[in-house]
Amino acid sequence: MRTEDRERAAAKLRVEELRDQINYHAYRYYVLDDPEISDAEYDELVRELRELEERYPELVTPDSPTQRVGVTPADLFAPVEHRAPMLSLDNAFSPEELKAWATRVEKALGEPVTYACELKIDGVAVALTYEHGRLVRGATRGDGRVGEDITANVRTVRTVPPRLLVKDPPAVLEVRGEIYLPVRAFEELNEELTAAGGRPFANPRNAAAGSLRQKDPKVTASRPLALWVHSFGYAEGIEFASHSGFLAWCREAGLPVPPTSETRPDLDGVLDYVGYWQEHRHDVDWEIDGVVVKVDSIAQQRELGATSHAPRWAIAYKFPPEERTTLLRRIDVHTGRTGKVTPFAVLEPVVVGGVTVTYATLHNEDEVRRKDVREGDTVIVRRAGDVIPEIVGPVLSKRPKGAKPWRFPETCPSCGTRLVRPEGEADWRCPNTACPSRNVEWLFSFASRGAMDIEGLGYMTVLQLLERGLVKDPGDIYRLTAEDLAGLEGFAEKSVANLLEAIERSKDRPLWRLLVGLNIRHVGEHVAQVLARAFGSIDALARASVEEIDAVPEIGPAIARSVYEWFHDPANLALLEKLRAAGVRMAEEAPAGPVEEGPLAGKTVVLTGTLPSLSREEATRLAQEAGARVASSVSRKTDFVVAGENPGSKLAKALELGVEVIDEEEFLRRIGRR
């Protein structure tokens, strides 16, 4: 054998040895947090491996530790069909609901049940596939059946082993888990982004998702992401008797498994586990929003089976909204597009449920008085439904001496007009229709995605147009010229052309969008759609009496009176003529009236949460085209609820009332799209 060949053969052996050593020590460091060698010694191993691979490029393999920074794949985020569906989980929001689930499980099985309990990790769900012990694919959950190929980025996550540390790995093994960003790392990342002039992430989950779905894997590699494995997906060549046995095998194979996962012999043990972690949810360095409870026996899991969207043998117990205390610096008010003046709290920034909260609504004067919150108070802040920040109340024991009850201002903070509070209403209002704050909010709302959807006409652009006197109401938007826009800050030839094109496209929006944009009190998206279907045109609605409007299903007296008065205000009629002259569509293309036929004719549907592939607007349109009425809240008259991720209180209400809950896949099947 030639010297060159002998050296290449020796290099191949050394490369394999180095990779095994590096993977082992990476596991000790990143997963067990118990390193056996110093950072310098570890770096030396990596340096030697990199030098050998540079000298012999043919020895480089995709799962080498040196390839964790990755290269951009040619087919970025290609679709991946999961070998077994990644189903969602049903939720329990109270101990009673958890007990009811366990009772159903134990009754169906007719024998004792051992439960596996895990913390519900608030990260990005992934499926990792190993073939003969080597990582070959990483995929997102997607819609549960088809996800996105993020293999190149997953390889950069330090706690994802490129090889399983077992002597005889199965031919195929798919494990499921969550990739997350540790809380401390999230805070450091946001500090770096802010210092560099970038936009910080809202919470660790968003940061993890944004980091994982980068076009350049080098960016993903620069973020300290981590993995916890929590579920079995698919296997060939190996079987497990229990979920806890599967997790134990994963630990032995070098896959990171949370040390907080435990088995409990009965429901009382499960409730103890839930209670402990509800009180100690911040003892771990990753965000959690509940506990996942599973039947431990695989045989029992198979006997229980699954529905179309969730296994019957598992449930997610969601923790109640998280609360924190912080300083209420001051109370300000803001005048909105309808003239409503809303008080809000300016807070010392505080992280609640993984999101930094600086402002919280106080709703109205009566609510401030009821809660008796004062400037300088230490207050309890809660994210209701883990979404909307609200102030629960003050911590009276910490109230500073001399703190005075807050008084609502007598004049509008924007225009100085004296505020009015109509009899029987909770809100103060600015009656000045020319109020600068009202106009800014109105024009911004008119151009928003929920109304006329004029891309490029954002808040700062609206401010510039108002300050230069180029617009006073939405009708003026359609009179803007290239010369007008060219003088605005940040507008070049291309952006001017884009905005003018967006304005032109908006002229042909559906009638309901125009009704939303007209700023009629009580008329949001749903009411606007009801009115558009009932009357079919602006002219028909303008001619209608209060009684005729009130006669429309779902339109009550207050809405009817508000709509009637809006269409009998001379200033509003002048605006309509300005819009008509500009070519804005004033009537529906299809005949007015409800859809009488369709697979969902006569059904009442409620949408909640984030759906995998449909936006809320798209799902609403599809449901209505199928003949359904889309309601904004759940009642006993609701036929079914379509639930996505983070569904909130609507799902809890549906479960309480026994209303059927389905996922997006089932919804699409029912309307004939699957």
C-alpha cells in the first residue's frame, strides 16, 4: 500500500474516533451538564477533526460535528409527510376536567392505569428520524400530517445527537420533541438584538421558531437552541412496552429527556404532580404552560385509540393565566377611531407568561374605580388567556403613602375637546370628528388588513399624510398622486408605485370590508358581513329604517340605531360620494341574502386559536361559503368549534357546554376540501 493510501486509511480511523469522542463529550456538556473535559480540550478535538476533514474532503459526512453550522439546502423547507400523524392533544383547564378524562380512560380499560406525567414545553414541535442510528431528517409538525424539512437547521442544535449512542440501533426510529430557547438564553439574545438595533423577540417560543426557520443554518447555529424529547412517533426494529420505557431508552441512546418526567400510580399522584409544577413552573430554565398526562402502557394506549385529532390516552392540563407584580408608573388615556377614550396603565416592564408587558388596558373609568388602582401602586398583572395583559388589582400593603385616586381627564388628550359620557354608557368619548387621534386611528384602521387592506399605508405613513394636509378622511386616500407620496420620508419611486397600486386594488374589495373601514360604531368584521349579505349595497343600507336594520338576524337595537345614524350624518354621506367618485365598489357582486345551500347550511361555527394552514379570515370565508354562520362566542346553539393552537377560553367554554370540537383537517373535510 502506498504511503498516501496508508495515511488516508489512518485519517479515516482517526476521524471516526474523533467524531465519537466529540459526540460523547457534547452529550455530557449540553444534555447532562456534567462535562468530563475542559472547554479547551473539547475545542482541540473539534479543531483536529476539522483539519483532517479539510485535508481529506471525501471523509466529510452530513452528521459530522463540524457540519453543525450547515449549508443552505437546495430545497429549503420542502414538505415532509410524517410516518405517523403528529396529533394534537385535548386540553383540561381544571382538576375536574382532568378527573373526568381519567374516569373515562379507566372506565374504558376496566383495569388499573399508571400515568406518565411530563411538563408541557412551550417550544417548537419537531419530529426527528434516525435510520440505523444516524439522524437523517428533522421536520416541523406542520398540519400534523405534513411538515417542513428543517434537517439542515436541526443538525445545528447542540443537544440533537447526530448519532444514537447504542450498539444496535433500530432500522428506523422517529422521535418527537420540542426545540426551545432557554429563558436565560432568550433574555441574552434579546439584549444582543436590542444593542445591535434589531427587534427583540416577544417570547422564548417565538425566538425558537424564528431561529429554527432560518434560510441560513449558520444563523440557527448561532442561537443556543436545545431539544427535549417527549414522544414516540414510529419505529422499525424495536418495540416498547411503556412510554416511560421509551423515555428511558432515549436517555441511554443520548437523546435529551427532561429530568422532570415521572410516572404516577393513580390520579391522586397525577394531581400532586400538577399541583407541584403549577407552583414551581419557574424552577426550570424553559417555558412551560401546563402538564401532559399520558397512559403509560403502550398496550392500553392502543386499546384506547384516538379521535381524528387527538389520542384518547393523553391530555394536556393547561395552567391558569400567569400573574406577576410590577409598578404602575402612571395612568394615561388614548382616543380611538370611534372617539372612545380608554385609560391604560404604563407599567414597569415585567415578563408575564414569557412576554414582556409594558402597557395594560384599564377599560374605562368605572373599571379603574372598581379596582382602585393608583399611580405608584404595585399591581398584579395577568395575561388573560395567556394573551391580553390586564391588571387584576393593587397590592394594598405596598401602596405608597399619599397615593391619590385617579381622576378621568375632562378633555381629550389629543384635541382638547371636552369629553362626554352618554347616559347609560361606561365610556367617555371625544365628540370632535376632526380630532387628530381619531383621524389617525380611523385612517390606519381603514387601510388595515381587516378592512380595505392597503399594503404600505401604515401608521407612520398616515401620520405624515395628516401632518402635510394631504388627507383628512379615507376618501382623500384615493386622490393621492405620485407627487404627493414622493415627498414623504422613506418613499422612493418603487415604494410610491407600490402604494398607488395597493390603493387601486383596494377599490374592488368586498362590501363588508368597506363597512368595516367606514368607522361605524359597533360594526366590526362579523356585523359588517351580516349587513353586507342582508342588504347587498351601500345604497340599500343607507335607505333602510332602524326597524328594517334591526330585523336582520344578529343585529340588535343598539347596532341598528348606530348604523342608521351614521348613514344620516351629512358628513358621512359626503364621504360616501367621495368614495363612489373614486371608483370604490359600493355593492356585492353576488346577490344579497344568506347562503341557503352548502355542506354547513344552517350550522353555527366558532373559530378559535391559530390554525395550521388557514388564517382566521380564510377559515371564516370558507365556512360562510359552505353556508355556515360564523359566531364570535360559544353558546349552546353552537354546532361545533374549530380549534387550533392556543385556543383560549372559547375551547374551555365548548368543553363545558359539551359542544363538539374539531381541528382544521376535519373542518376542511366537512366543507369538501379534503
